[in-house]
Amino acid sequence: MSQPSVLIAGAGPTGLAAALFLDIRGVKARIVDSALQAAPHSRALVVNPRTLDLLADTGVTERMLAEGRRIRGVRFHENGEVLATVEAASMHPRYGLTVLSQERSEALLTEALLARNIHVERGVRAGCVGQDDAEVRVALNGASDGEDGYAAVFAADGAHSDFRKTLEIGFSGSSYPEPWPLYDLPLETTLDLDHAHVMFFPEGMIFLLALNDEIWRVISNMPHPLAKLPAGTVSSEPMWESSFHVAHRVADRCAIDRIALGGDAAHVHSPVGARGMNLGIEDAAAFAMYFAVPGARPMDALERYHRERHAVHKGVVRRVHAVTSMARSSNPLVARLRHAALPWVSHMPALSQRILRTVAGLDHPAPTP
Ligand SMILES: Cc1cc2nc3c(=O)[nH]c(=O)nc-3n(C[C@H](O)[C@H](O)[C@H](O)COP(=O)(O)OP(=O)(O)OC[C@H]3O[C@@H](n4cnc5c(N)ncnc54)[C@H](O)[C@@H]3O)c2cc1C
């Protein structure tokens, strides 16, 4: 058996997708994760058309579509009234917005890897020892302690990336001060299941999305959002309750020599727009395409990865930040602007297409070899 030429640190959606895309292109990779088990709770809930396109040749798309639920668009509400509805039907020739828990998306990627005889090595923390013209040396701590050399590392080790810190790459950006509560819980409601819902209040917003006929995800930037649900909505005991902080940050570089950063290691932003996991899977696809170009030297492939992905990351995070700031703002002037402008969105095809293309991950060209 030939030695793997790429070490993938992290088996979240980004790392799993990288292992799959590399294997399909004939590059042998080893994938390790410091956690003993995959995360039990789902952060991402929406798989977007760009991801379904990228995974179409792997068999995962078919399974995501079979398990997932398609939603038709987004409704915006204020004071108990629908301000606007943006329909997603025409967004993409084949795919729509597919609701599927991140936990299931990761499980389907893992099964596709197992079918190719690729196993995630769990309980193994990877760390960078150093790199030179010949290789990058990686320390592996855990079940299999040791040090190995690889042609390249794809660091998909999450927002607190060890590799980003070891390489002293800045993570520029800003955070919102308020905690964002999150609930997955049964709701009895008249809100329709086929749309995501955004409700505006003078002090912030609530986002609601049905995971299935019974369970809804509720996210807000206000404390106690369950007390502000529409009249007649009855909530039961949450199956998951958490809270998180929202930051908008982009790594100052997403590759140095033989080490590339992908997914949350390279960019974080608010869940508004449902882009994080999807953008990470696109990073994985780009990395595999550039690395597998016949005759390309690893360092040149990674320099290209930095050049092209860094521009994409900055653009996406900027757009998501702008939309999130508009949605969460309690500034009365912004609230008035939102109230006046939103009803026009559905009558302005150019603007609603722009919003949809952002949510669908189609606001920039797909990576190509
Ligand atoms: C509330 C919420 C809702 C969201 N909704 C959406 C959505 O609808 N759509 C969407 O696309 N995104 C969404 N996101 C974002 C999405 O969850 C993340 O962007 C995604 O999980 C990033 O994947 P990743 O693989 O890059 O990182 P992670 O999922 O964080 O995985 C990193 C992995 O690396 C491992 N690791 C860490 N350090 C090391 C090391 N040194 N060596 C080995 N392994 C290591 C960790 O154990 C972990 O398994 C949401 C996020 C939140 C918080």
C-alpha cells in the first residue's frame, strides 16, 4: 500500500469531504480527529445546491436528497404579519435548499468513505512540527502516538484550529457581544413547514426552521425567544438547548507552504445564510481539485488554494456579516428601513435572486481544476 500523501486534521464535514474528494481524484489521504466520537448535536441544518452539485459524483447527494426535506423559501414576519416571502424554486436547475441535520450529513460522508475503505482515526490529535521543501512533519498524539511526514496537510480542525495558531496566522474580524440562544424542540404552530421563518422585533430577530413535522430549530439574538413566538404556538421540552456567540472572521492566509486551512479553521460567520458547513465542503472540493492536478507541485497547488479561496472567504463573510447586521439590528432607523424595504423584495426579481444566490452558495463561481 502506498503511503498517504495528505494528512487531514479534523473529521467534521470539511475534513470528511476532503478525504472523499481526494480519494475520488486518486490521492491517498489519512484522516484523524481528536474527538473519540462525532458531535451528537446538529449545528448546520441546511445543505445548499452548491454542495449537492459538488457531491453529486460521490453518491452522497442522492442519499442527502432521499433523507432530507426540501424547503421552498424564506418568509419574513413582523408584528404577526408576513412582510415578504422569497421563493427558492427557480434558484437552481436541479436542487433546492435541503434540510438535513449536520449529524446525518457527516454520517453519510463517513459511510461513503467506509465504502472506499477509508476509516477516520479517532482520538488522534494532529499538530504541526515543521515543514520544509520536502515535506510537512506532523505529530500525532492519541491512540497512535508518533510523527510522520506528508506532502501536505489539510487542516479542517475547526474554529479554534491548532494549525492556524501554530502557524501564527491571524483570524481577523469581530464578534457580537450577545449570546445567541438555540433550541431544538417540538412546536405546535400554524407556521408552514415548507419555509424558513425570520421574525423581526424592535430588539432583534428569531429564526425558525422545521427539522421535520414536529421538531423546530429556534435561534435568536435575543434572550428568551420562546416567550416571543407567534400567538397560538405551543412549545414543549427542548431536546437540545444551547447558546453560542457569533463572530465574523477570516484567516489572514488559508495556506502556508504545505499546510492549508479549510472550513471553520479558515472562516467563521453567523448561521444566517446557512453557509458555514457548505463553504467548508466547497473548500474541501477546491483543495482536492488543485492538489490532484497532474504535475502540480504541492506548494504551488496550496498557493493557488490560498489565492482563490481567500478571496471567496472574504466575500462570503462580508456578505453574511452585512445581512446579519441588518437582521439583528435594534437601531430604529434600520428597523424602519427593513419594514419599508422587505415587502418590495418579492417584487424585485434581481434583488430576490441575489439573496437566494447567497443562501444557495451560488454567489461566486464553483472551483474548477
Ligand atoms: C447554530 C449553528 C447553526 C449552523 N447552521 C448551519 C447551516 O444551516 N448550514 C451550514 O452550512 N453551516 C451551519 N453552521 C456552521 C457549521 O456548523 C460549521 O461551519 C461546520 O461545522 C464547520 O465544519 P468543519 O468541519 O470546518 O469544523 P468542525 O465541524 O468544527 O470540525 C472540526 C473537527 O476537528 C477536530 N479537531 C480539532 N482539533 C484537532 C486536531 N488538532 N487534530 C485532529 N482533529 C482536530 C474536532 O474534534 C472536530 O471534529 C451552523 C453553526 C451553528 C453554530
